[in-house]
Amino acid sequence: MNQATNITRGIHHLGLTVRDIHQTGNFFKQQLNFTEVGGDPNYPSIFISDGTVMLTLWQAKDPDTATPFDRHHNIGLHHFALAVPDKAALEQLHGQLADVEGVNFEFSPEALKGTDFNHMMCTIPGGVRVEFFALN
């Protein structure tokens, strides 16, 4: 599509409600080198960015009664995907995240069916489902 005819210009930010904004924020900052770029202590949130995409993490009001993510039964976010440069970076990230508490792999790096691309899927601290996608 011609960008001149499109009304939107991609995703500005993705807002995620999580059980613990600090735990989830630290995951992105420590494991993926995101930087904290804002937030609002009055409406507990942390805004983080990798320089390309911004995630806004919002504290669940009552984490103990919050409904856990269920991609088969909840309307809304199924998952979101973050790009890594290549298959080697994907494999390295898998090894790095394997020992991180709160990371649960749905599947390890594998070929994306019918393509030359590779990806992996996991749930991260805070309960959000994230796909990591190798661009090359």
C-alpha cells in the first residue's frame, strides 16, 4: 500500500495491563535494553521504549483478582511480536531468557510454518504473551 493513502502510520505505543509494573518493566529494561521514558504514579504506569516502539505498562488495580491472559477465551490482545535482527540473535535471546524467572516458553526458536523466518513465543513476567521474530 502507498503510505500517502494510509491514514495511520504504524503503532505509536502498545498499552498493557500487568500484575506488577515494576517486575514487567524490569524485564524489558534488564533483558531487552528498553529505556524508561515516562509514566504516571497517580495512575500507576511505566512507559518504556526500545527506540522504535513504546510500551505503556499499567498496574492492575487488584493483581490478586486480575483475570489471567487466555488467548482462546479473551477478546483483545492475542500476543505482540518484537523483531530481532536475525536467527542468531533469536537463539541468543532464547538462551538468555531461559533462566529468567517468570518467563515460560510456549515454543523455542523454530521456523515459521511455510516461510524462511524463525520465531519463538513465551509468556513474560506480568503474564503477557510475546513473540520474538527474527527478521533474517
